[in-house]
Amino acid sequence: MDTQNLQTLDLKSQEYFINMGPQHPAAHGVLRLILTMDGEIVKNIEPDLGFIHRSIEKQCEYEGYKQIIHLTDRLDYLSAHINNEAVALAIEKALEIEVPERVKVIRTIMGELTRIASHLLWWGVMGMDVGALTTFMYAFRDREYINDIMEDTTGARLTMNYSTPGGVMFDLHKDFVKRVKEFIPHLRSVLPKYDELLTGNIIFIKRMKGIGVLSPEDAINYGATGPVARGSGVASDVRKIQPYSALDRVDFNEVLLDGGDNLARYNVRMKEMYESLNIIEQLIDNIPDDGIQAKTKALIKLPKGEFLQRVETARGDFGVHIISDGKKNPYRVKFRSPGFSNLNTLIKLGKDTLLGDLIAISATMDFVIPDIDR
Amino acid sequence: MILTNTTNYFAKFIEYLSGAEGLNLGFAGEILAYVVIAALYLAFFAVAGLMLVYMERRIAAFFQLRLGPNRVGPWGLLQTIADALKLVAKEITGTERKDGLLYHTAYYLVIVAALVSLSVVSFAPGVQAFNVNIGVFFISAVSSVGVLGLIFGGWGSNNKYSLLGAMRSGLQMISYELSAGLAMLTIILMVGSLNVDSIIEAQQSNIFLIQGHIPALIAFAIFIIAGTAESNRTPFDLPEGEAELGAGFHSEYSGMGFAYFFLAEFINMFIIASLTATLFLGGWLAPFGITDSLPWQPLWGLIWFFVKVLGVIFLMMWFRWTFPRLRIDQLLTLEWKYLLPMALLNIVLMALVVYFDLLIKF
Amino acid sequence: MTYENIQNDLAKQFPNLSFEEEGQQFLNIHVSPEDYYNLMLAVKEMGFDSLYSMIGMDWGKELGIINHLEDSATRTMIAVRVKIENRETPEIETIENIWKNAHLNEREIFDLFGINFKGHSVMKRLLLPEDWEGYPMRKDWMDDTKMIIR
């Protein structure tokens, strides 16, 4: 063999494309990711959005101000009430209406109940994504309590349409306080067991710890908000920055954890459920009794200008920009959705990971695709 | 002792059809006897598969605080028959450019592997179709044919995801066969023979799990883990349960093709459970050594055997509905870095225990 | 940092800016398309490390972008507005290298308004299919089959 001219063969494995298609059992909605893979390692992610794009922003330009609220709870349907509250607050800020205290307290309680429901569903689907199929059933069973409470008062289980500019649509059901007071101790007793089911399991810990680490500078640069940013130590809770409704008179902690890996984001959401229970407990006992609707004109026209209202949904920082030119329809409405920026983070975190890790990372990001596609 | 004067009922049946005292049909009688026995096993295969699927659905429902199938038939017992009829009526579609030979051979291979392994299992004294002297090793060897079936299915489907799933599954199965085989070897050290009957005979006084105390317990744990991985169940069901793979290597199969894969998975689980029961728990022997005193031997043997097998199957189903699944590299790390060295050391330990006669016998 | 400080610092570097605070919630900075990229660099230097949102606008005669920027330490928020005259082939530089949050936002503005961002890594449509014609969020976009206006 002629050893002088021996060249080392450059063994390059070929990269191939895999489609994590719009229908897949890790049901986060219709998200299509085009992955470039090298063996089992993901090299590049390109999201292909638009499967549930309903042009809500364009449609808002043709509707009156009282009607655009009904479009917003189809955005992030798991935090439907908080989205409605955002638009109602933006309009009230523009018109400088003072809402009754009862309205503020009701809106906050409903918002926190929605947050708990959203986090429970996230927990169930998270377990299902990594393989523990029983968590799905437990989470939905507890979510049914919240859905029943909501249905008594607002008439709907998912898309509540409850806030209006100036107040809320209906008064609370007569059993509302009693049922919420029964629900809180029940959830407090089962949440530690649920946590133990997953975090007590070494298989789960090995799939979560140290995977998908997001540094704080990256979190700010990519615009991540909500539990994604709080898991990396970035303080980004809108309820503390600009308190709205009745949140300025309750006492709760903002859950901040270091680490930035999957386990930190998981723990942030589990602890947030306890904080929400604390908020509800502080408010449920003395709901003031001064009416449910402030006086507004029948046809609302905002003054010229630009108005921004930020709220904290279960996913992060949701902003409503209303740009008005004095007419009865808004000139431009823009919804700044938290999932859009968190998707940016996924593109970065997913590089050079295994495929199984990508599934686990996207489960902790908690996407709701209608929020991203609008 | 029971075993020395037990007749093999199948052998008697073959004798009856072909031999001098019975119908005396000669060679044709022998072939007919084989066909009847095979049909019997096929029927058992089908019924056991259906019952295991029903059991899985009910147990899963009870773990998840719901009811499970309870409409079709009394307590929902006929549910799986309804499902099977539905699957039979479906068209076996395939992908456009599939490799026809591999695609259609795949599901036959897994069925063949499962059925042939079933023939060595000893259900009761005298109820064993194939009494070879390499009993348990035969099962381990034949299950490799099943792996071939998976890989054919993945390649022949002409689908990237099926191929990924088949590759992962093949890798997993051949890795864990090593640990399973070594755990089996640990028990063989106590017996000195691979024959299924000898193994059960050696457990007359008390079961191997107690006889071989520490090394046998370790081998039991290793065998359960490796067995769960062999039949592709959670926590090792990465090839078929992963979010992006859909159903892994059998995602392009429908109708009877899918039914075969599905049934074969449950029968594999049954075989692993019967091996566990035979090697560690005493097969069809009654507990506390009262086997001799019971009348109607084969019937009682069957009852004890099925009680033990169903207990192990319940354990495997419990795993499935509680644990998350392991990633592929964690799975392989578990096997090659932890289970395999532990199994090898365990063999040495068991050899020492047997040599110095430290077994617990009473 | 207060709005006066920001105004003074920036007015020294870029003489063609105009500021507006009346009737708006935040300090609005109007910048021309030529100074856009440099202004963004300067704003990032001043400590605004979080791009909150990018809003594409159609002002009737021109197209425009409004960027909201936030300082995560002091929670000050400003808005930077730019207007692009050319409606046929609107173009502007990308700020993807400064704030990574702009990556998907600019794709969406290109998709719905038609503004081409020079230097973007993946300048393709995001929400609409690849072969869609037209830019739907513009005010003069009319489609008889898909729009029903009462």
C-alpha cells in the first residue's frame, strides 16, 4: 500500500430535513418546525407559522371598540380572561374612566383562576410530552372545577368575553364565593402530590436538569418574558412593574429562580400556582359592592393618540397597542404576544440538541399557537 | 416428585393420532396432530392478546381515576373483539414506493418470533409443546427474529420517521438482550441445565427468588428492567411513543398489519412475564410446597402459573402509566454502563454463592 | 434616565430628530430612514436592551414602523418612529443584529406590509403562504372574494 499518498477520508454524514408537522401528538397547536438534522442532533430550526392566522389585527380595524374585546379571547385561549382585561383597561385608560372597586376585584380573581387553569393544563401536557401519560387526566380533572365555576358566572368555559370597557358583563353567581373557597384547599392538598409525581422521579429530573439553558442576557435580548425569563432570573412580571386592577393591594411574591434550564422553568410555573392561590385568598373574602359597570357612552370613540396596556398572562407579557385617529374604529391594533418572542428563544435553544430534548424544551416554553399566529 | 411421572399431553395426542393403539393414521396422523396443536396455540395467542389489551385499558383507566371500556359486553369484555373486527375490515394501505417484500414480511416475522417462543413455555405439568433441552436459551435466540421484523418494517415503509424509529428500536432491543441473557444465566447457575422442566423441578422446595437471596434479587430487578425494554414499553418506548415519531416503525401500517404488531407486542410482554415466573417465581408450582397434595394437577398448575404471570404483567403496566420515558442516549447509558457490569458482577457473586453452598433451602 | 436626558443625548448625535411627548404615553422619537440604524445602535448603547414590539404601520401616504424599546433595569420605555416614503419598494436596514427579538418581527412586517429589510438572514413570508400576492395589512388592499365590508 502506498502510504505516502494516503489521504484521510473526510467522513461527513449527510444532513437531512425532518418535518415536525402541524399535526403531531405533542399537541401544542398547529406548529410546523422544519428541522435540519445530522443523525439525531438538530442543527437548525425554521418555524413555519400561519396555520391559524385569522388576521385578527386587520379585523379589529373594522369593528367598534366594544366589539374588539370579543376577538381577543381567541388569541391565547388559555388566558382568555386576561386578554379581555387588557383591551378593556387600554380603552379605560384612554377615556380616563374610573371603574368601580368591585369590578377590579372581580377581574383580578377571575384572572388568577384563569392562570391556575392554564398552568394545570400546561402541567398535564408537559407530563404527556415526556411520557408520563397519567398527568393529563389528573390535570384535566382539576381544571373541570375551575371551568364549572367560570361557566356559572360567565356562561362559557373557555372563551369568557367577560370584561367590557367600564366594567364586567354580568354580576357574580351567588355560589361563586362558596365554590372558590371550596376549591382553594382542595388544590392546595393535591398540588404537592402532583409535583412529587414528576419531580420525585429520577427519569424526569434527568430529562429536565441542565437541558435548554437560557442565560439572562439572552433572555432579555430575545425578548422572552413570563416564566421563560423568570426561570433565568430576569424579573419581568408586569404585575409588579405596572400593577393593574386590584393587584396593587395584594401581597404576593414574584417567583424568580436561577439556572435557566428546563427544571427552573418547570418550578417557576408550579410555584406560581401557589402564589395565585394566595392572591385569590386575600381577595375572596371582602369583595366590595359598588356596581359592576361604570357609565360609558353607547358608541365609544377614543381620542387621537397611541395607548399601550401591558398585562401578565400565563405565558408572559401581553401588550395591546391601540392607535386611534378619533373615529369609531381603531386605526391600528397591535397585539404583542409573548409566545412570538419565546419562539425566537426556541430557535436558539434548539440548536445542537437531541430530538428528544427539543420536545422537552418546547414543552417548558408553553406555546399556544393562536397566540403566535393571531 | 411430580415431574418424573408426568406425561406430556401433546405427545400423547400425537401418539394417539398416529400410533398403533389410537387411530393409526401413520404419518398423516402425525401431521394432523401438529396442525391441531398449532391451531390451539394460535387460538391461545389471539385470546391472550385480546385479554391483555382489555386488561391494559382497564388498569390504565383505574390508575387515571376513570372507568375504561365497560359498554361492549359484560364489563366491557368484548371491547377488544370489536376492535379486532374493525381492524380486520380495514384496507392495508402502504406508502407509494414501499419495498413490498420487506413491508409485508415484517409483521409476519414478529408473529412468528412470538409464537415460536410461546411453544417452549411450560404452562402446567405436561402442557408444553416443545420440550427442548435448551429451553430458555431458545426463547432468547428466537426473539432476535422479532428485531429483524421491526427493522424490515422501518425500512420497507419508505418513511424517514419509521426508519428513525426502527433504528432506535433495533438498537434498544439488541442492547437489552445482553442484560436479560446474563440475568437468566445467573439463575441457570443454580440449576445447571437450560431445560424448563429442570428449572421448575429445582424450585420444588422454594422459589429461586428466595433460594438465591441477594444475587437472585439483583437478577430479578435486572431482568424486569431488561424485559420491559425488550418489549418496547414505557419507560423505554422511545421508538414508538415519541412526540415527533407518531408511532415509530409501525406508523405506515393499517388494518391487520398494525394488528399483528400490536398483538405481538403484548405477547412479547406475556413471554417476558412467563420467563420471569418460570425462572424466579416457580412456574406452575404452588406456594409453600403443597403441589403434591392438590388434586387435578394440570388445572392447579395452570391457575398458579397464570396468577404469577398476571402479577408480573400488572407490575409492567404500572410502570407504563407512571414513569416518563428515557431519552435514547440515557437508555443506552443505562444498559451499557450500569446494567451490563452489574449483571456480570452478579454472575460472579452467584457463582461464589453456589460454590460455597450458601443457598437458602428448606 | 429621564426623558430630558435622552432627548439631549440623542439630539447631540443626530441633528435631524424630532421629539414628541404631548398626548402620548412615552417619548416618541421620529427618525429618518437614513439615520435609523445608527440611532438604534446609539439607543442600545444608552441601555435600552429589550425590544418590546415592532409595529408596522400604513399612514395612508407612507409606510412606517414604530419600535417600542424598554430598559430592563429602570423600566423606562421609549418609542422610535420611522416613515418610509416609497410605497412601491420600501426598504430599510434590519436591526436583527442589535436585538434578536427583531428576527421574527421583521419577517412578519415584510409579510403583511411589504417592507424589505436589508441584511436579514431569512427574508421570507412568515404567516401567509409563499405564493401569496399582495400585502394585506396595507390600507389599500382590497380583495373581493376574501373581504366582506358592511
